[in-house]
Amino acid sequence: MLSKLLWLLVSPGNLLVLILTAGTALLFTRRLAHWGRRLVVAVTVGFVVVMVTPIASWVALPLEERFPRPELPERVDGIIMLGGAVNPPITRDRGEPSVNDAAERILGFAELIRRYPQAHAVFTGGSGRLAGQDALELREDLAVRGALRQVGIDPDSVTYENESRNTWENALYSQRLVKPKPGETWVLVTSAMHMPRSVGIFRQVGWEVIPYPVDYRTRFGGRPFVRFEFDKQIDALQDPIREWIGLVAYRLMGRTDALFPGPAHDRTAAQAGS
């Protein structure tokens, strides 16, 4: 709950508006008007930077390029998809599955289920909402069932974990549910931007997974998007900023195995060097 409330204050769009509001209020004071002008100017510069530079891509690129798409083995024991790709309230209200910008998670999950029909397929995701967490109809598994059915996957062939509220609980609760055995090969499906923190969490709970990133937001080879559209740029900046904050916070709480988790061969080399 605390993390959700703090994000409302520090998300890029909200933070700029709050600073602008404070600066405008200070303009009407005698002693602090000069600070108000500085804040208003700073926010104006921030708006221009977000609108005319590819800052969102610059922030997101290191996250998305951390784990390249792997060559998968011939046999996979399990496939696990993290939640975050559906809109449960709209699904409930409209009576059909509603997906969001991370819908590629469902498509990648479905692709792997077809490729490895013998693998244990698992979806993990409850409700990360501040209100209504106990409402079963607002948990993600119902919307995911419908979306899988629409892409030709039998939803009853998937195991669902619907109690988790964040990525740490995704890993912890799923591990308790499916009890992966040592030596098994599990593939983790989530957004490329979210993969570093996710892999670090799974390693921390003792569950080695093969990262299968999907839902890329940046262009191949590091070429940034340049848009003269503030609304799209500020929206594109939200998720990478949240991930960088999440990496720092989770590391401080001991929920990841490194500040910026990387591929297994990088970790092995670092351990050998130390």
C-alpha cells in the first residue's frame, strides 16, 4: 500500500504537476516568490525535455536490453507468466477480457504453451489495486482466462495463482503453489522492461528461470523514438522510471539478488572475479 501511495507522488507526470502547483502558490507570496519563479521555470524545462527529447527511450533502453531473447531448449518443464497485462475492472463491467499495453505477455505465453504442450503453464497475478483487493472479480486471473480462450488456449490447462499483489509475491506464492524441483527448466514471460527486477526476485527466492522478454517499448539497436507529443512521451516515461525505483527499493529490502540483475553468465563471471 505504501509503495502505491508513494508512486502517486513521484510518478513523472504527477511530480511535475505538484512542483508546478507549489511554484505557482509561491508566486503569490512576498518572501518566496523568487523560489516560485524558479520552480515554474524548472517545470517548464521539464515539460520541454519530455516533449522534444527521447528521454523515455534513454531511460528504458538499459532495462529492455539487459536480457536478450534466449535460444530455448528442446524441453521445458514449466512456463510462468507474470500479471499486469489485463484490465480487470473493464473486464468485469463489459463482460469480455480487456488487455492493456502489455498484452504481448499473453501472446508470448500462448506461443510457448503451444510450443511446449507438456510444460506446466502457470499464470500469477491477483490485484495490485489499493481498493477492492479482496474482490474476486477484480483479480487478474478471470480476465486472463478469457484472453487465453480468445487466442486459442484452453484456459483450464493453466494453473492460476491469484493472491499476489506485486512481483515479489508473484514469485513467492507461485513457488509455493507449483513447488518447482531442482534441475527443472522454467521459462519466465514478462515485459522486457520488467525482466531485470523479475529475474532478480526469482533468483532471490531460489527459483532459476530462463527469461523470455516480450512487450518491447524501444526500437531495435537502441534507436530512440523522437516524438513532439507530450502525452505519449510522459506516458512512455512512467514504466521505466517505476522499474528503476523498484530495482533500488527491492534491493534495499533484500528482495533481489543484485541492484541490476543480469544474465546468468554475467553473474557467474562476476562471482568468479570476486
